[in-house]
Amino acid sequence: MPIYFSEHEVVLPGQLLSDNGKRSGEGTYSIGGKVYASRVGFATVKDNKVHVISFKGTYKPMPGDRVIGIISDVKPNGFEVNLGKHLTGIIRIPDREQVQNMKLKVGDVIYVKVKASGLGGVLLERSERIKKFESGLLMQIHPTKIPRLIGKRGSMIIMVKKLTGCDIVVGKNGLVVINGPSPKNEFAAMKAIQMIEDEAHTSGLTERVEKMIKEILSR
């Protein structure tokens, strides 16, 4: 598939991205068998489709998304979960006893899958599909920067995990949990993620992130 951009290059509306109109993805449009950018953002290829990831925008829940949330209310028939940016998810549990058995309380941080999203709100999967974080550092990044944090074939997040020794879980909604062997390691991972978010559209980012992590851990 011929493409006319570098991975994560900043592109402008109307910019030619590909000669194959069938590869048009999010943030693009196809005319005359060619793919063009429909908005400002950074271009990337995923699943053989060309996408333009916006710098600004809010998270739109989709079925199957794995998100991180904070229990904000416990009800007789389930839980309300704060997903960030004024977005609330619902876990429906028909049995009051089952709600109690799950032993979730306000303030608990969980990793859960979106079951459905629409006019009725965001419905989350329940029971055995919920993971509760017992420890770790919680941070938030802009949801549109997640593809850059993950990197091509997971390269960026794998590097950060390897260099810091931290387990890092990323929710599609932009919440991230970092769990490492020491506060210094967790801090290094957090600073790396912040750099990736702030400089997502710049070249040479991988090398700068690696250098910064090593500098922090050597202190």
C-alpha cells in the first residue's frame, strides 16, 4: 500500500495519504481512489488502514474497549464507575448479595470491559471480568495519545515496561495504572508516559524517552 507520510507525522486536512482508497480509516476520506486527511492530527497505519489521530477530542466508549475506572457509588443493584472526563459507567448486578460478595467499595480502581454504549449510557461487563488494582500509581493522559503510548506493535509501551520494571495497564479512556518495584521506578514510568503524551507528534521520541528513564533510575 503506497503511503505518503511517515509514521506519526503531523498531517493537515486535504493532505494525500495513500493511493488506495479502500484503506481509508478514522480521520480520513476517500475520493478518486485516494485517501486524504479529514482533520489535523498524526497519521498512522493500523490493521492495514490509514488513520489520522486527532490532538483533541474526548473518549467515545465502544463495546469491547478495556477501560480503567474508579468506583464512585455502590448501589443495591450494582456500581457506578467514574471513567474520567465526566463519563460514568454502570455495572449492573441483579442480586444484592452478589454486589456485597464482589467487595468493591467507593474509591477502588478497576479494569473492566465496555459491554455497550449508547443513549442509555455506558454499560460495563460484570463479575469475573472485573480486575481490581490492589496497589500502584494512577495517572491520566489524553485518550487520543494512547496509540502513541502503545507504539507500533506495542514497541513503545514494551520499552517503558522493560526499562522501568513496571507493570503498566492502559485503559482506552486514558487512565493508566503503573505498578513497579519501587517509587523511583514508578516515577520514571510516569515521567516517560507524560513525555510521550506531550511530544507524541515529534520525531526521535523513543530515544529521548529511553534516555530520560535511564537518567532518572541512575540518580
